[in-house]
Amino acid sequence: MVELNISLTRVIVIVFFWILQFVIGYLAFSLLMEHTSFLATADIIEDKCHDCRLTSSSVDELTRRPRQMNSYGQVGDRIDLEKIKKAVCKEYHNDGDREKCRNFYFTQQASVLRWKQSSSKASFFDFVCIKDLKVCCPERSFGQKCTKCSKCNTNEFCHGEGTRSGNGTCICKAGHAGQDCSVCLKGFYMDKSHSNPSGGKTACEKCHRSCEQCRGPGPTKCDVCKSGFTWEPSYGCVDIDECIRSKNKICGENTFCVNTEGSYFCYECDRACDGCHGDGPDMCLRCAKGYQLEQGNCIALKKTILPPEANYYRYAIYVGLCVCTCIILHNSVYLASFVGLLVAMYIGFSEYVMSNHESNLATKS
């Protein structure tokens, strides 16, 4: 009886721990999914705010332009939706920004119409992005309720400022580190000309693109040159021309080298070339097989090159003609003889022309 009670107690304990582990795992999974969903939602909101800012910048520019007076002496509306529809986002040269701007404007037509009909003179950003769609916040505020940001120094920024996300804490700007963000990271230097009245802090500016580490602006202030650059006392870190240094042998066979800042690229030669020092049939060291040099360019010897399977097609036609002749033979011997003679003449003439053409090409090569 005692052993039975002990066994039952063990079973109860094991089941209890199984249930406890299941509950803890379920809670952890729920928290993880909730956190992931929150991050995904925050990213979507930030993207919408970014697109709304792009659109508002374009729309505000259009509404700031002088309004035209018609022939009756009447001045047009401040918000002319037809004019905006035709010209919105056209000033963006980047295709991605222009597409995002136009997509946002044309998918939020209801909000745009409410902005047009509102009695207030609020800007597109203030009405559409902040008040109506609630995807952005005013400056120096963050989060769902646009809470006011903490007071940050000039080397910091408010996390989530201007958006409906973030937590409002002060975070170091790019290149800054340390408790008060006054330490410069690798690849940045301390610019003491940018003083901060609130704490006397200095700004960290990015080193010149040729510097791995630096103590000031420009290539002459580099402490360490980046890979692909070398030190010259008069000029600082300057680009290494790998193509000239290697005498164009740094690339593989039938390729040529093009130097870039800090690196180089290898490109394939033109198909007319057997080795080259640049792009095009006029940059060949030698002409490839099937090409010859004419006036400084490698020109193809033959305009039309038959594929290898063309011979099989030709022979199949010959066989087909012979089969047709044999079929005719059952009906008329004379007609079959005549057709057979024509087929033989056709095959003989075709082979003569093909062999003569191939021998001419071989002679030219």
C-alpha cells in the first residue's frame, strides 16, 4: 500500500511538471509572437509614415506655388487636386521614392479629399499624416499617442521621433558612443567646431572614404588607409590603380581590367577578340577564330553561321525526297525515274555548293 502511494505521488509530480512546462512554453511562445507582431506592425507604420512624408513634401511644394488668375479675374483654389494629381511626385529622381510617393497618394484619396474639404489651413502632413491617418507624429514626439520626447543632447536623437513607434529614449547618433555619446567610433573623427551648448559635446563626423581611421577631414588626415588605397605624403590616401600595377594581368583570360576607387572590375572581352585591353572589337589584341582585322576592327568572316544540327536537317530532306520517289515508283516507273533524276541532280548540286562554300571559308581563315 505504501509503495502504491509513492508511485501515485510520483505520477502526480511528473504530470504536474509536464503541465507546468507546457504552460511556460505556451506563455513564452505567445509573448514571442506578440513581440514579433508588434515589431512587424511598427515597421509597417514607420514605412507608411516615410511614404506620407515623401508625398506631403511633394504636395506642399505644389500648393506653395503662386495661384493663377483666370480670365474673369478669379483666383484658383489653394488646393487644386487636378493639378496635384498630374504633377505629384514628379520631382523625385529616384524611381523607388517616386513610386512609393505616387502609390501612397493614389491609395489615400479619401484622406486627400477630407484634407481638401477641411476648413482648416493645415498642411498635407499635419492633416493627412498626423491627424487623419495617424501614421506620423509632430517633431519631438513619438509613439501611438505622440508623447513628447525626452530632452536629448545634439549627439543623440529621440527613438521613434516623428513616428507612431519607438520608446522616446535618447540614442546616440551614427558614429557616436559612450554614456553621453561623446566618444567617436572607428571610421569617425571628433569635430570640435560643432559645440553643444547644453553640454559642450563635440560632433563625430565620418572619415574620408579613403580612410580606415582618421583624425580629421580629407584624405590627408587619415591615420590608416583603407584597402585599395596607399599613402602619398603630398596627397594622403590615394587610390591604387590595380590594373596598371599588374599590367592588366590581374584579370583572367580574355578579360580586361577597369579601375575603380578603392577596387577594380574585370569584364569579358568582345566575342570578336582573343585577348583585349578594353571593350569593343577595336580593342582586341588578336582577332578570335572566325574574325579578321579590317581597319582596326575585328570583323566576322561569315555573316551567317549554320548550327551543327543543320546537317542533320539537310540529310533528312534528302531521305524524304528518296522515299517520295520510291512511293511514286509503284504507280509509274517513268515518272519515278524522272523525279529520281531531279532528286539526284538537286542533291548533287546542293552538296557541291555547300562543300565549295566551306572550302572558301577555310581558305580565308
